Amino acid sequence: DLPAPPPPPRPAPRQDAMKRKTENEIGRHSAFLSISAVTFAMVDSQLLGLPGYIPRWCKFLLAVSFVTVGLNVYDKIASRQKVWVYKRARVPDLVLHLGEILGGSLASLVIQTLMRHKRNGSYRQVQLGILGIQLLLLSALSYAPQILGEHTFYGRDVVHPDYGTAEASVVI
């Protein structure tokens, strides 16, 4: 009559499973936000009844940023789950870099840092190089009106159809 052995201890919840659940939730939300941003970029702000004028380049950058975030989240989930559909489930680095070049570099850097994805190696060096070049171009463009004249941009008068003459409109 020996006493029964104690039951084996319960295993602690796996951290990997919790991370995967969070990544799946982020993936679902980012896919929805990407579709919403692209839709918003295609629709004019005046049709939505929003006050003021939202430039097309702002809507374009917003849409590209959300699509780039969606691609990064999808690539992270595919790398964790080892899902290989048609042997091309992962997003190629060239596509991710193209999204960064088109204007989603800051969003890509933030989401990759949050998700701990593609943090090391040559990918991050290229990504930071793209971001650095974009910041240099942005700083050069911010000084373009001062260099070319107060109301000119690339040597042309900036006239918005709703705001009248070049003297009344300055676009920066």
C-alpha cells in the first residue's frame, strides 16, 4: 500500500503561443486598416464631408504606410507559422523595400521594431539607408520654396483651384 505518486506539474503557458495569438490579432487588424486606408485614399475627402483640403500625397502616403504594415505583419506571421502556400507564402524583401521606397519606411520601421521582425542583418541596413535618403530629400524639399522663390515650387507658380492666385497660396 504505497501512496499514489503526486500528479505531474502543469506546464506553464507557452510564451510562443501567446506571441502568435497577438501576432494573429495584429495581422487581422492591420489587414482591415490597410483596406480602409486604400479605400480612403481613393475617395476624395470632400465627398466624405471632411472639412478642409487633404492633399493627395497625404492620402497616398497613408495608404502606402498601411499596406506596408500589412505586408510586414503577414510576413512575420508566415515566418512564424512556416506556412508555405505555392512555395511563395513569405513576402520577398524586394516587395517590402518597394513599399518603404514609396513612402512606408517609417511605418515599416515601427511595426518591425514592435513585432521584433527583421531586426538584424543587411535588411535593416538597407531599410535605414532608404529612410535616411528620404529624410534628406524631405529636408531639401522643405527649403525649395525659399531657394526658388516665395510662391514657386520647382519654378512653377503654385495655384490651387479653390484658393485663387499664387499670392494667396503657399504649399509646403
